[in-house]
Amino acid sequence: MAKSESVLSGGRLKRLSVFMVVCAIAVFLVFGGYSACFTYVLPDEFAIKESRFGDGIIPGVNQGGHVYFTAPGVTYHRFPRTWQVLDFNHFAYEKHLEGHIPGYDGEGTLEIPSSDGFLNRFEVTILYRITDPSIVIDKDKGVGKGDLFKQFVKTKADPALKKALGQMAAEQLYDVDIRQKHATEAQKFLNDDLNPVGIEVGEVLIRQFKYMPEYETKISAKVLQRQLEIANRHQALAEQMHAEVRKITAEGQAAVEVEKNRADKERRVIRAEADLYARQKEAAGDLLEKQAQAQGQLLVNKAYEGAGADRLVGIEMAKKATAIKKIYIKSCRADGMNPLDLRDMLNKLSGR
């Protein structure tokens, strides 16, 4: 009995094992068939279709974000749509980024001789992208399949950068505008080589440069001398500006003094005219007063000369006589004058 039960349990296990194997094979066939019959192109990719049965590369670009049916003998070659980075950099820790960041490719530092014969190290980053994968994949017109385009860009970048950046003298590397000008020129050289094969260079960035030790000493003295010259020019310009300020200040003060003198002169003229006017009016008043006094005196004189003048003289004498306190009379002579005899005195004074 126990033996029959063990035989049954062994049979069930065997059937279960066969079932699991069949299921695994079925799953493998399903997924394998799916991957063999369908190709998914990522949204940041585009693909070129190739048939190995006589058609070869099929014209047209298959856009990303779609699943394409892959017939027997058909292959979809995928290419990135995003910007790719080619980095010439001497930092060792950045080398590990290659392969970990999509589109990143690292190379060593570029050593480029300057136009005056000094060797300089450059760290350069190139941004590029594929514009027409149907040209890139063509061996005759472009580069080829897979990642061959990356190696093609590297082979073109080195001579283009040396040609453009090697035109600069060593001391010109400090000038940002000159560096940018030659970086733009390197971008043009690269596009001249890469545009015909369906690749575009968007930017050439000079991240850093370094002089060789033998040039450091020489360039340091030149840089210091140039900085001194610039400082002297700035100081001279500052002195010139100060002189201009002093000149403008002096001219302003002179103009103020001129206006003050003109105002003082006008004030003196006005004051003199006022004084003259006052004196003229005062003189005119004095003249009228004196004329009136003279006219009055003339009238008085005429009164003394007219009829009854003797009476006036007598009256005036009488007024004067009021102040006499003592009188001495000389009566020993016949022609003596008695002041108490008013009529006799009046006659004598009037000439009678």
C-alpha cells in the first residue's frame, strides 16, 4: 500500500515538472518571439530600417516612441536624437562617466601648440547631434552603423580644434573674446566636416586652459607688466578726469564771480542814481527855499524903500530898545540925541 502511494506521488511530481518546463518554454517562445518580431524605439531615438533580403537600407526615418514590427531579415538601427557630449578633459574621475551617462564620451586633455610655439593644455567640450540618421548610416555618404559616428566625430574634432585654437598666441588665451572667437571658428570647421554626413555641432566650449611650466615664468612677467600699464593708463585717465573737474569747477567759480561783480556794479549804479536823485531833489528844495527867502528879503527891502519906511525903521528900533537897561544921555551939545525923544530920533534916523 505504501509502495503504491509513493509511485502515485512520484508520477504527480513528474507531470508537474513536465508542465513547468512546457510553461517556461512557452514563456520563452512568447517573449523571444515578441523581441524577435517587434522593436521598440525610445522617444529620444529614431531608427533606420534595413532588410537583408535585397532591399538593404530602406529610405525614411522611423520616429521614436513607437513599436515597429520586425519581419524576418529586418533590423531597426537606432540612433540618439539628443545632444551628445564629447569631452576632452584631464580629470580622471570624469572618465567613469563614459558609459554611465547617455550621450557622454570622454577623451584626454588636448595639447595644442600656440602660434608662438608654446605648448598649452586645453579642456574642451563639444556638443553635437545627429540631424539625418539616413545619411549617417550610409557607408558611402556617411559613417556607418552603430556607434561609428562617435569615433568619426573624435577623428574630426582633434584636427579642427588644433587648427582653430593653434592660431592664438599664448598670451591671447587670457582674452575671453579672442578665445570665444576661435572656439566659434573651431565649430565652423567641425560643421564643414560633419554636416555632409548628417551631424551638427551646436557648441564648442573651452572649459579651461593651462600653460606649460616653462611658459608660466615668462608669461607672469608679461602679465604683471601689462597689468601695470593698464593701471597706469587708468591712473592717467583718472588724473585727466580730475583735471577736467577742476577746470569745470574753476570756470563755474569764475562765472559766479563775474555774476557777483556784475550784480555789485548794478547795485552801485542803482545806489548812485538814487543818491543823485535824492541830492537833486534836496538841492531843488534848497533852491526853492532860498529863492523864497530871497524873494521875502527883496519884498522886505522894497518895503523899507517905499513910503512909510521910516515908520518901519522906527518900529524896529523900538523893538530893539526893549533890551536897553541903561541909557546915558549926553546933553551938553546942541546936536545930542535923546533916546527918549522918539520923534527926534525918528527924524534923525529917517534923515530929516
